Amino acid sequence: MNMARKGIAALLWLAVSTAALAAFPDKPIKIVIGFPAGGPLDQHARLLTDRLQAVLGQPLIVDYKPGAGGSVGAEAVAKSAPDGYTLMLANTGVAVINGALYAKLPYDTLRDFTPIARTAMQPLALLVTPKLPVQNLRQFVDYARARPGQLNYGSAGNGGISHLVPEMFKSATGIFMVHIPYRGSAPAFTDLMGGQVQFMAESIPQAANYHKQGKVRALAVTSAARNPALPEVPTVIEAGIKGFEVVGFYGFLAPAGTPKDVVAKLSDAFRQVLTSPEVRERMVSQGADPAFLGSEDFAKFLAAETPRWDKAVKASDAKMD
């Protein structure tokens, strides 16, 4: 009799679980962004949400929780119920840089989250002020090498990708430049155009826009292949620096413990959306390359990227309280 009851209980549990999955989602899904509205992550989220709503059959609500380089939003998601109704849109900084940058980070990406999908890769352009007498990356390296410590590079702030990529570039080439951190990329661009700083690494298409106006000079892109927004600009590897491929990324994460079947359903929804030619074209116009990875492959990607950026942070001596 006991065995019969256990069997019935197991069947009931299976029926309830199956019904729950079939019903998922049966209410709106919240996407948390750890930065203010209007930025690149917000733009990326809004590109995907309309299509995702059609696939999932529920509204997607974007919730902004800015602070501490995205850490405030990440902590909120990590502590949310692992039911698939609260997701985080993370960039490179939130997912794999903050762990090395902040001494007391309230989350651990690999421990506290379940990867859902990587959605895009975002290469950067290496830029110089037009006031500099160089036309290509090799000339710039030679120019900088002959003037150690005399050139400055600007960034959008300490510990971000626009700070760490030049540090990786310095390590790869043996040049020495002085870091000048700004509060955001806009004032850094202003000083690059004016020649107060001579070098900068910035995401496309903002970099492409200024390059086409002649306000800055793009010398190379950091991806393995050339970028459609700057087709005439070579990659760093093409310019002679072997193995230099450094690309930021965007991806969606859920709290650790989210059921596998829910993860699979969400991941497949992103896969469907990213096969849309219209979405892909609009993403490229925003300077990001569509680059879907499902949950398991995204998890492997994060595990490989984390030590790479950890090394870059340590080499830069960047620390945040």
C-alpha cells in the first residue's frame, strides 16, 4: 500500500511539474539592468523584448537598478526566486570583470547565476586623436614605444572594459601609456578629439560615428574579423599583434537553481529571436554582433572568460571599494 501511495505521489508530482512547465510563463518576466535607462544595455534589451514577448506570450518589463558597476542589480537578481520570472541582462563588466575588481562583491557569477543565453559580442575600436602623426596601428606602437609615459589614454572609468582593453594592449605590445579615467565615455571622447588624451578603446558604433566624421582615427578593431561598421579598418591581429582578440559580450542570467526545463524554454526563446534577420541587422547597426550561445555553452564561455579578465584586472592594479 505504501509503495502504491509513493507511486501515486510521484505521478502527481510529475503531472504538476509538467503542467507548471507548460504554463511557464504565465505572468510577466522582469529583466533587471544594473545601469541607468538609455545606455547600451537598455538599447540591447529593448531590441529583443518585443520579439521575446511574442515568443513567450507574456510581457517583459525592464527594471533599472543602477549602482556599483552593475553590482546592485546583479545582487537583486541573485537573491530573487529561481523561477524564471526575474532575469538579468549582463555585460562583460557585470559578468566577468567585477569579481576581480570589487573587494567585497555581493555575488559570484559562476556560483549565484544560471546562464540563459549569450546574445551578442561587442568588439571595440582602438582610436587615436587625429592630432597624432600616425596612420596605422604599427606606426602608433612605434610612436608610443619611443615615448614611454608621454602618451595618455582615456577610459569611461576605472575597471571597465575601456580601461582594461588598453591595459591588455600595453601588455601585448610592451608600450607604456598613462591611464586617465573619466566619468563616462562622452567626456573621454571630448578630450580624445581635442588631443588632451591620445588613445582610447571604445565600442562600436560610437567609435565608428566619430571616425567617419574625422573627429578621431580608428586604427584597428579588437575582434577576430573586421567589423561591418568599419570595413576599411583592420583587426589588431591583421595589424601584426598575434592572438589579440578581446571582445565584450551581452548575455542573460537567471538566479542559480532555476529549473532546467524553464532555462531550456527561455534559452530557446532567445535562439528564436536571434535568428530573425531584422533583429540581427538592427543589432549590427548598434555595434554588436549577434552571437547566440545556449545555456550550457554560455556557462562554459563564462568559465573561460572569468580568469582571462581576472588577469587583466590584476595587471592594471585597478580596484574598487
